[in-house]
Amino acid sequence: MQKHAHKRSWRNLVLDPTYQLVFTLVLVGTCAAFMFGLGWVVVKQVDAATETAKANINGERTLDPEVARASIAKLEARQSLLTWILVGVGVAISGGLFVYGIKMTHHVAGPLHKVSLYCDKVAKGHFDTVYNLRKGDQLRSFYEHFRVAYDTLKSREQRDVACLAEVVAAARAIDPRSSEVTERLAELEELLRAKEASLG
């Protein structure tokens, strides 16, 4: 039976909106400002060149007026086309950078999101299996430090469970004479069950 690859939606790519969107918008804004400045310089140069060409055409006395008008119209059309091309390229680059920024920041937000989920489970007294990061995820060194700390806590919990199990087994072997011993044994058994449940 074939396993179907899990498809990630765009909603799942934005795990930490504050970090991811701010970082991406700064990246896109910087690029857009640079593109706008460069485009403005290019448009000014093209405008100046077009005006010079139009002046040359208008100053040519031997040129047929219809041909002059057609040449000027062609120059203005090229000028307009260049402006739209610059706008289109700027929008395409900004859009591409936005998508790239969200995907790249996801590789940082993803590990942090996983760590926060594991911390929430520990806070609720449940030790789950810590899975590896996905291919391309960042913060690998930080994640490995977290995994070591998490595994250490889980090992301590496992040792506590083993110790409690031994104490409970030993207490069961004794014929308890007082209700206090019976109550304490019940408390130990309840604690043992809770700790066993936390280990999954």
C-alpha cells in the first residue's frame, strides 16, 4: 500500500505570523525600494532620450509629417512599454521574494514551533517521542540541545517509574496493618500510574 505524501498548505507555512511576516515584509520592502529607485533612474533616462529623439524628428524639415508623427508615436509606445515592463518586473520580484521569505522563515519557525509543542506536553506531564527535524529545517544545533535536555528529563521520569514500581511491589508484599499504610500505598500506586501514563 502506497503512502501519500502530506501536502502542506500555505496556512501551515505561517507558523509564527509575527516573525515570519515582519521578516518577509522587511525583505520585500527593501527590495521594492531598491527596484523603485533603480526604475526611477531608468525611466528618467528613457524620458530624456525620448524627448531628444522627438526633438530631432521635429527638427528634421525634410521628413514627411506623417512619418514624423508615426516615429514619435512609436517612440512614446516604446517608452510606455518600458515603464510597464519595469513595473511588472518589480511586482514579480517582490512577489517571488515574498514567497521565498515565507518558505525560508518557515524552516526557522518550524523547529521553534515543534519545541514549543513538546514544552507544552512536558508542562502537562506527558513525555512524547521527539522526532527529527525535516529536511531543510534550520536551528539544528539548538534542536539537538533541546532533544538532549528532553531525553534527560524523560530518563529521569523512567527511573522514577522503575523506583516507584519497586517500592509499590515491596509494599504489596508486606501485610499492611494500619489504614495509614494502605492510604500511602494507594497514593504511591496513583503516582506510579500517572508517571507511567506520562511516558506514553
